[in-house]
Amino acid sequence: MTRKRILKNPSNYFIKLIINRIIECEKDIVDQWRNPCGTKSRHFFIDDLLPIKDVQNIYNAFVNNSKFFYLQESFREKKWISGDLMKHEKILSDITYAFQDKKVISLISRLLKLEKLEPDPTLYAGGLSMMFFSNFLNPHIDNSHDMIRSRYRRLNLLFYLSPDWVLENGGNFELWDEKKLLPHTIVSKQNRLVVMETNKISLHSVSKVNVDNPRCCVSIYYFSKISPDGKSYFHVTSFTGRPSQYFLSGIAFLDNLSRNIVSKVFKTGRGREFVNKKFKSKK
């Protein structure tokens, strides 16, 4: 079975649940999207997306297949990722590709008034992620395009799975304003779906994890041939430091500049940066 076949036949069970819950929250979704709090980046979140027994089964599949995750680590980030769903239990591909079903995309597109959104069957920069104690993701703006630079990245969908996750655990999703002084924090609460717009100003991050428990997330991206601002542009994933990290911000600026130049010259996308190191339950 190929990824393409999975995409065409995801679990109808999850598709129906996702659609029904989005419809139930339609008014709140539109209100959140039109009135972003603490940031100019449009976004929304909804809780209780799936029955809790299903969420627990998805979470268990993460933990039980942890050997298939790989460390991605630099000054920019530290997290464990996996994009090869064929190595995992079927429930992980079912939930991942349910978010990419055309009916789900059409519903979200209608609510947010975003035209011609398309799925990402290759899971470019998406897939599964786990974060443990001291893991983090520094403030950044996502790569503007897909791997072959034919479509713009328009939406990030993040579905959180870890039980009993609270603010004090860290590992929470953060959205920044242009002054980058204080982030708007959305707790990575179990069974919460966060959807954010991706464009030139959508600076976001994940705070450092303060507990040993795994923070598990399914990440999905939607693309479109339509530019977010109607103008043609390209940039790689561009990081910066947090407000007090002046030196790191300087390093990140030079790093972003050099990677942008290389990408434009060689017409390459972001690509994956796996470290060939197998997951260990304790780091």
C-alpha cells in the first residue's frame, strides 16, 4: 500500500467525526478567525474533536511506535519527528489523511474563505512529532512553498494528543505579534485542533517542554497556487530567537539569509533534515 492509496482511502470514521465537530463549532471558528487575539496571524482552535477513546488510541500508537521517530536538532529546534506513516499503526495514517480529505478541506476553505486549498499527500514538513523534556521550537515563519515550489503554504493544522496537558507543562503553541515581545499562548491540550494561517508574518513557536511525558502532535499543511497576499514571493523557513536571545537572533538572521540564497540559486525546497539517530525513550 502506497501513501497515495492511503490518501484516497482514509478512515471515513474519522472524516465524519472531524466534519461534524467543525460544523458544531462553525460560529466560534469564524469569530476566532476574524478576530485574532494577541497576534495578527489569523487562527482558531476547537476542543473535543474526537471521542476520547479514539484520541487515547492514537496517542498510544505514538508511544508504541516511538522507535520510528528521528531527532531533528539544531539551535532552531529540538524535536522527534516521523513522516513515514507506513512504519506506524494504521490509526496514525487514518487520522493524518482524514484531515486531508477533500470534504474536510472544502469545509474549512468555506468557513475561512480561502480559495483552492489543496492537501499534501507527501507530508512535506508535516507528519508526526513528539517532544520531551527541554525540547523546543524557536519562533519562525514557515517555508513559503511546497517541496517543488509550485504552491504556497496556506494553513497549518495541529492536532494534540497528550493526556492531562496543561500550561505548566510547557510545549505549548505560541503566536507572536510584530513586536515579538510576548506570545499569545495556546495550550497543547489533548484533543485540541489548532489551525493557523501561514504567510509572511505568521511567526510562531513551541515553548520548551518542562516535563518528561511526550507531547504528541499530528501536523498537516494545506497549500494553494494562490499567494496569501496576491504577490509572488519565496522564502525558506526563517527562524529568530526569543526576546532575550539577541545573539541567537543574530545567528538566525545570517542562517536564514544564507539558506534563502542557496534555495533561490538551486531552486530547492526546504527538504527534511533527519538526524540518523533512533529514538530513545529517555534523553
